[in-house]
Amino acid sequence: MNGAIAIEYVTVEADLDEHVRAVLDSPTACRRVLRDVRERAEAGLLEGARWSSVHSEIERFRPRATSPMRWRLR
């Protein structure tokens, strides 16, 4: 024996759904993704038709303005 160690790289195919599930199972990964998307939006990197669906989802996170309470006299 000469002390050599053999390494074999195996390609494992994972589809997008598997990656999404892995991210959603990790609070740290979710936070990192949300932070990166927010930073990209703030930097104007999510402009244009290609990113419009992402922009729409970001808008859903923002609290909706509520109408002021109206008082009625009886």
C-alpha cells in the first residue's frame, strides 16, 4: 500500500423542488434568500418583465394600508 486515497465524484441530480424544500426547511437559508431578494430589489436589480412576478410576491409581504377608523354619530 502506498497510502493513496481514491476519490470518486458522483453527480446527484436534484430538481428545483428539492432545492426549494431544502431551503424552506432551514430558517437560516430562508433568511438568506429573503435578505438577498430584498437587497436586489432595493438595488433595482429586479426590474423589467422578467422579474415582475417576483416583484408582485415582494409586494404581498408589505403590510396593506388600512383605512382610518370612521366614527359615526348616532
